[in-house]
Amino acid sequence: MKTADFDFDLPEDRIALRPAEPRDAARLLLVRPGEGLEDRIVRDLPDLLRPGDALVFNDTRVIPARLKGTRTRDDSVIGVEALLHRRLAPHRWTAFMRPGKRLRPGDRVRFGEGQDRACLLGALDAVVEAKGEGGEVTLAFDLAGPDLDLAIAERGVMPLPPYIAAKRGEDERDRLDYQTIYAREDGSVAAPTAGLHFTPELMARLEARGVTRHFVTLHVGAGTFLPVKTDDLADHVMHAEYGEVSAETAAALNAVRAAGGRIVCVGTTSLRLLESAADPDGTIRLFAAETAIFITPGYRFRAADGLMTNFHLPQSTLFMLVSAFAGHAVMRAAYDHAIADSYRFYSYGDSSLLWRAA
């Protein structure tokens, strides 16, 4: 298929700049292939699931991965910005940097406000080890492990998606708003945004309904925001992301399926990870590796029966994924309805519950 097959017009005012309050007051579009669309709200979710169903959440935690600093080379000093992308070692990260063309291996970069603010941890300095395509570089920091994590937490800001950051700056509210209530494993530079809708009250009602919850970890990289630049989907290469499905979680989900329950992924990250961990017969296995799975129409799903997800960018890999899951024509109609009915789009926007096409 062609990238252009997944294009659509989205008015600028449909892009949400703040989440709904409370979180579970967001709207939810129920999409069942072969049936009509239904407008609900997120707090209706327990009524839309059955006892014995399972929700699968991604418990990754977003780190404040956007860093500003300066590069000094001889007498030349320029301002730079880094968006940390993927950890390679206790002291090494890949990052997307601007202006990438003005960096070269061997350059030293100092991040943070330095002289303007006291830092308990000392300078946050790094060396550019290597350069890749599209402004991606490998940074070797002077700090490592927990010391580096603390310095990044102090100096960095939450990496809001570009379609929000272009309209307003990050602020302290985003430190809470752009994090799920169950986040616990540091490592993402983008939130698993379907999970942002959950509240403790909603979790309690789901438990009372007899819906079990299970956690996997996929550290979302900045590549999730990169556009598809190829005309043909077959030529697109996904960025790899590290994920884990424990043996205990795999066994529990296999037991849910064996008992007749349905597996509902909260977010495309959970779905991509489960599909990476599943055998052709749908059996979910222990998984601890990188995945670069690219799901497009024609893919045969193995593990997931349902998907809760926000509304995605035109021509994005995520819109391609939901089109594969519920059907291309079904999702075109669903997005047309959402746009016409003023649903809020993207990370802070409304949600949908999709049931898999047969």
C-alpha cells in the first residue's frame, strides 16, 4: 500500500493541548467492525468489557528527555537541543539533535542552565561519539547510571510531541499530565498515551467488573513521531524499541485466552509488544528484546482482540496499525466521524475502543 492511502485532513483546532479533566471524562468512540459507531466516554469502559477480559498496560515511565545546552568548539559556541531517543549503555544515549549539521564527532556539549542554576550533581556534559542520518547522534555522557538519570531529571523537560510543543511550551503540569498513573519503569521519551485516561477510580471499577489488568514494558522512542518518508510502505524502516513481557504475564494472558476471555491492549505500544511476543498460534512467550514490528493492513494479528487507543496523525505508522486492526475502510469512517463530531486528537486527546476485524 501507499503512504498516501492513509492521509486525511484534520483541522488544527482538533489537536488537544491539554488532557480532559478528570482523565476518564474524555470521549471514547466505540468501533466494532460490521456495526455502527457509538459515542461513549472513557469511564464507560467497564460496561464495554466482560468479566474475564484482560487489559494490558504499558508501565513505562516518561523521562524528561529534552535537553538544551551549548556546543563549544575552539571559539565557536552554539545553542543545541537534544531529544534522547534510546539508551545504549549506562552512560550512552542516541539522541535527535538540532542543529545536527553543526555537530561532529568529538564535540563536547554541556547541557542545562549551568551558571544560572545551582546543580547538586555537577555539570551534565557529553561527547558526540558518532553521527547518523536525520540529525541522530550518539552521546557519551561523563556521568553514568543513576547519577546520569538524576542529572537528566534535573536538567531536562518533558518531551511533549512536536504537534503540541509547536503550539505551547512545556510546563510543570506536563510532568503529571504526560505520565500514566501506573508508570514505574523509567525509559520512554513519549507517553503510551491511551493509558493517560485511567484514574484510580476507573481502575477500581474495572476490578469490580472482573476485568484483570496486566503490565508489560515497552520504552517508547522518539521515532514514534517520525513521519513516513517513503511513498511505498514496504520501504519504510521502523526504529527499534526495547520491550519486556515477563513469563508470569505471558502465562496469565494465555490463561485468559484459554478461559474464553478477551485480551484488550491499552495503547499501540502494548499491542506491538504482545504481537512481537506471540507465536503464530497466538501463544504469548517471555520476551526481552528490541522490536521494530511494523503493522499495516494485511497483517494477521495473533494476541490482541481489542485495542484502546487515541486518534493518530495522518500518514502515521499508528494510523496504519489501527487500519490493519479494525479495517482500513472502517477506520476511515471512524476518523471522518471523529473529526465531524469534534473529537480531540493526539496525545492529550480523546480515545477509541476498537474491536479486531475478523
